[in-house]
Amino acid sequence: MERLSLITYPDSEAAERAYERWNCVAKPLHSLGLLEDAVAKIAGITGDENISLDKRCVIDFCSDNGVVSEGVTQTDSSVTAVVARAMTEGTSNINSLAKAYNADVITVDVGMNTDISSEKIINRKISYGTENIAQGAAMSMTQAERAIKVGIDMVRECREKGYNILITGEMGIGNTTTSSAISSVLLGIPPEDVTGRGAGLSDDGLRRKIDVIYRAIEINRPDKNNPVELISKLGGYDIAAMTGLFLGGAVYHVPIVMDGFISAVSALLAVKINPTVREYMLCSHVSGEPAAKKILEVLGLKPIINAEMRLGEGTGGVMLLPLLDGAAAVYNSAHRFDELPIERYVEQ
């Protein structure tokens, strides 16, 4: 965690040069909206207005959650390993999208309750799943810190391999329960107002899930102002590792794309640890889960996509890539005012 002292504000001059470059493109000012802001933000993060997004990947942190034993999910924890294996074999949902948009998928076991024998999974297992948050803390503080470090390390490793944009992803049955519990505490909102049906709970299942979150908060009594403690008491290893991924983006000056609800919870935790980290995040979409919009409002980030997606795995995040590619194509290649007999637009 000592690396967090390396976090500095992005290069504002590079971002301004990017905005000036946008204003030279022969089009109405700001006419690509949030996409212009995203390109300028990337310039500030990397310190270079000549942006490149040619090498990108989705990092999927896979882990299991002890709270599944409370019947808060439609499926059992075995599905985590099934989907994680599919990711390594290139057959999961995220693989199809990543292939379409020229991105790699990196699968990391940060806490599954089983092992997968595959050369394509990175083993950073903290333990075989977390404890049941309805009965006590999910993990120790030391384990939470170790999981956060996994995320920071993944940014360093990916940067060394030449990746210039990273997308947060996760797989872990029960993680909408842990995310909703953390959201309730961070936002100061009752569990029923931040808890959704996840992968399709019935009315009875939703009521049970809300009750479990109430019990988890009552038993653990987490401190909302201590994000690492909050992760240790109510979170999961996937949430912790994604929190680390956002922190690592700020440490190593790599843009990190936020996916949906669980990713947004991790982003807010990272910002609670260091507010400057917000400036290294790109918001892809707003999830259909109840708390997602509220979290983005607290973060002060606007989603570029509003399609009520909630699939996870980084699927919403990777769908931002073609939009960024389109914006970059205009930014880098479109005709400019100094090349045409058109008077340049000015702010009025």
C-alpha cells in the first residue's frame, strides 16, 4: 500500500492540448460530447495528447463469497468456477465481446473456493472463498490488503506488457449481495433501496437477500470512513482486487474503465482511499442495479452508455472500446479547419 504515495494528479497540460486538438477538428465544438472528454482524460492520465488504445485487456477477478450459503443467489458457488474456466477457454460472454473489440481477457483467481487447472488462469488466491458476512467478517484486514495489492500489481504487470487501457471485470456468485451491503454503508441508504435481484431472484429471494444484508451490517458494524475495513467486513476478494486495480491505474498512469455495479462499488472504495484516483477512471455505463446510478452521482462521473446492462465480467466496460476507437479516429484523422475553407468555431 506504500505505493499509494506515488499517486499524483493527471497532467492537466496534456489534457488541455487534447482539448485544443479537438477544437481544431472541422466540426462544431464539443459535438462528440463525453467522448471528447474521455479522450482528453486519457491524454491527462498518460501525459501525452497523442493517445493510443491499440493494446487493451479486460481483467476478470474471480472469487467466491461465503454469504451464498444464506440462499441469496439463484445458483450455487460452483458457477463461479464454471464461468472462470470458460473465460480461460475463450467461450464466456466477455471473450466474445473482447474478440469483437480486439481486447485480451486476463482471468485471475483471487479467491475461488476451488482450483482450476489451466495455464491461462493467474493464481493470486488469497483463500478458498470468503466467510459468510451474515455471521462475521468476510476476511481479515490483512487479507483485504493482500487482495487490494493483487489489483495494483496487475496494473504494473499489464503496463510492463504494453497495455494502454484496462477494463475491470469480475466473476463471483453472491457478489451483488456484498456490493449492495457496501453500498448501503457508503451511501447511508437502507439495504432495500440499494439491493436488486442480481441474476434473477424471486420476490422471496430478494427479501431474504435484503434481510441478510441488514444482519451483516448489524453484526459487523463497519466504519464507512475506513474503506479497507469495510471491504474486510462486508466485501469480497473480487471487490478488493478491483479496488486495487483502480488504485493501480493512478499509481502507474493507466486509464481504468469502470464496468457496472460491482466495479462502481470498487471505484468508490478506491476514491475513499485516495480521492485523486477518480481522475484515472473512465465510466463506461450505468448498471441496471438499484445503487449504480447513486454511486456514479457520488463519484461525479457520467456514464457514456445507458443500456440497463448488468451482465458483469467486464462486458459493459469492453463495449466502451468501439466508441473510444471511433472518437480516436476523428481525433487523430479527421480534416481540420486549417485544411479547409471553413471558419473555425469559437466559444460564444
